[in-house]
Amino acid sequence: MTPPPGAPYDDAVLIFILLGWVPWPLLLALAIVMWLTVVELLEWRPHFVWWFWWLLLVFMTNFIGYLFLRAYRVYRRYKLERA
């Protein structure tokens, strides 16, 4: 299957090109992970630049980005307890 001239083509998102829409479970998963990120950031209260950075990371990588945020927070808590 060859893409039409001028159309973007990427094998990684082929399923969304074929379907023409994003499935509801993926949108729901993104919304839940973004909400969990906001809750975590509200508890942490970092500088606003960190807010944008973490929200953008989680938005672009979805669940993997949220796992990185949780791991970073656990590391910071462990480091503060040992100091």
C-alpha cells in the first residue's frame, strides 16, 4: 500500500490512519494519566516550568511518562529522608 502524494505516512500510527479516529480507550487512558499527573504535581508543588515539563512528557508518552514521574518522586522522597 503506497500513500497518496503529499500525505503523511508513518507505520507506528498506521492503525489510526486506517481507522480514521482514535479509539475511546486510548483517549480515556490519556485523560486518566493526565489527571493522575496533575494530582501528583499538586501534592509536590514544583515550579511552573516543572509543571509544563512533566505534563508535556506524560502527554507525549502517556503511561510511560507517568511511571517516570512516580519513580522520580519516590527517588526524591528517599533522598530527602536520608538527608
